[in-house]
Amino acid sequence: MKIAIGADHGGYELKQKLVEHLRGKGHDVRDVGTDSTTAVDYPVFARRVAEAVAGGQAERGIMIDGAGIGSSMVANKVPGVRAAMAYDVSSARNGREHNDANLLTLGAGLIGAALAAQIVDVFLTTDCTEARHQRRVAMINDTASAAAAGGATMAGLTDTDMARVLQKLESLVGGASMGGPLNHGGYHGGPCVGTCPDTARRFIELGARRFTAGPDSPGRIPDELARYIDHTILKPDATVQMIDKVIAEAREFSFRSVCVNPCWVKRVADGLRGTRVLTCSVVGFPLGTNTPDIKGMETRKAIRDGAKEIDMVINVGRLKAGDDEYVLKDILAVTEACRDGAAVSKVILETALLTNEEKVRACELSKKARANFVKTSTGFASGGATAEDVALMASVVRGAGMEVKASGGIRSFDDARRMIEAGATRLGASASIAIVQEAQKTAKN
């Protein structure tokens, strides 16, 4: 039988064992990747497997990620594919007998190699023969066809079509026309937070979560400064009463997030439920000297408790010693856990302790680990954020679609404005309310 098989980094080792098993059984196996344990995005490979099945290059498909759920969702978006996740032999048999599944998804974190081989064998040798099941499979196919016929797709749109769509969207929010052809990659050349703050406000109202600064000075800062700010309380002597006060303040001012030590994450997440304010946890804080495995476990626990963003501290000593391999492993332990848990990752460099060359190296390693942000400081070192450091960091990571968080020593509206003008798209501050109130007064004058 012709079989397409794929996996992400979490499923790579199990994929290799199953490829050997299947070829030993005489199957014609097409391996679509990935080819190592380096972090990748499972939707890419799930789609490759699904398209091989839908296009007739394979009779069946097998896709492996950490849990199997996400890959099943991706594969079922491809017309002609009926993907089923299996976690034991019975679910594999049921998927074939009842649903005529043509693509199997497996969770490498849930099952071992021996059980996976048994599941695959049952999946490949079981047929859908009962008339009542075949009738229901036909209904599944009819549903997919009807949805495809009635729904719009982006696949057939030309650049001209997309330009018209973008122009229409912009007209709805009152911005100036972008004009010109689409600009793929790099700065789009259109309105940004500073150059068109009123347009930015309207996009916020429509649900935009974040803006990236363009290559030029962003100019005037919008009044909605609170949405730039992670409202922070990381004092070692913080009490329940202090945490609850910060939660109440965040609800009132609608900050971007509340950033706390891990022991408070669950309380903050519960207190912010029903608001648009996120819960952020620090990891390896404030020294960054925990081992990578501990940072990974700390990240996963924080995400389980409700954290949607993670601010991790790198191992500064290892970076200064030139041990870039260790620092990359250190960052990856957190960024991979964040990707698995759908959380935003921010990498704290502790810039006051680094040379410019070390700051650039740390940013490059953060890019390689596919972090979402680089961040200046913990606020516990000899210095905090500077506009010069923010500009340097932004120049390194902006092209990769990453952002910069300025943190440490930001106590006034002028401090905040300097950081944003330098390229920061997020601020960490404990003086959040004073900054916002000063911004409001400035706007009225």
C-alpha cells in the first residue's frame, strides 16, 4: 500500500520507527518530513500528508505530533480527507470501520512505539464494509462538498483581488489608502501605530492585539497606552492583597497583561477571567540560572495554570562565556513549551549586563528559537531598559516578525514614549497607572 507519513519535531522519533516498521511490512512509504527534532510547525507537515492522500499520491496517510489532535484538525481542512485520531487499537478500528478514515493521526506524547505499530497495522488492514457505515461516510463527504461550494476561499485570489480587499477593509476603519501592490515580507509601508494613530485605534476596536513599528520613527503615540503595558508585580514580598489589587487595577485600566511570579498565576488567571487582560508568568526569574529542563517544566506548569504569555530569563553567564549552543537549548526549552501551549514567549536578555555584541547574539539565538519577543531586563539588575538597547534589539529581530518588550526603570510617560519610539511594542512597568494617567493628562493638554 502507498502510505504518506509525516511528523513534527515531537513525533519525529516515532515516525522513524514507524517508517521502518511499515517498510518491513512491504508498504511503499513516502516520508514528507520533518527530518530532525529541530522545532517545526505541525500544520505544515499535516497538510503535506493530507494533500498526498487527497491528490492520490498515497492511499492512506499517517501524521504524528505531540497529541495528534491539532494534526487531525489541519488534515480535515483538506477536501477529500477523513482524518481520525487514534490512541488505541479500538479507536483505530472504529475510525476505519465506521468512518472510512483515510488519514491517521497519532500523539507521540500519549503512546509508545509498540502500541503505535499495532494501531497502524489495524488502521491499514481494516475496511469499511457495512452499508450503514458507507451511507454515513457518503453524508460526511456530501457535507464537505456543500461547505466547499458555499464558502469563500483565499486560494484563487490574485494580488489585485487582495489589494481591493485590503483597500475595502481600510475604508471601513477610515484610514488612508495603502495603494500599490502587495509587499510580501519586510515592512508593509502602510499605516502604523505612530504614523496613523487614529487608524490604529479603530483596528484595536476591531480586535487587533498588537502593532509592529515600521522602520521609521513612529511619531505620536496613541492615547491607548495601557494596551502596550504588562502590569507587573514581581516583588518577593508580594502578598495576596497586593496581587488582588493589581488584578483590580488591570481590570479597570485594561492593560495588556498582568505579569507575576509563577505561584500567583492561577489566582491572576481566575481574577482576569472574562476580560481581555492576559496572564503572564516569569520563568527562571530573576537570575536565569535554572537548567533548561527546569525552565521547560516551569513554563508548562504556568501555562496549565492559565498563563498566556511567558517571560523567561536567559542564562547570562553562559552567553557571556560564548556557549551559544547551551543558550539556544535554554531558550528552546521555553519556546517549544509555549508553542505546545499556544502561549507567547518573551526572552529577557538582561541588557545591563551585556555588551552590544552579546545583545545581538542573544537576539539572534532568540530568533533561531522562534521566540515572539525579546525583552530588555528583569528590573532586578544594575540597570533597566534604554532606548538605545531597544533600537538595537528591534533592528535585529524586526525582520523575523518578532517584537521588543522594554522593561526596567520605566516610570513616566516620557520613558514609555521613548521606548515606543525606539521600537518597543510592549512595556513592562510597575508604575503602569501613573504612566497611563500622565498620558491621559498629556492628551487633554
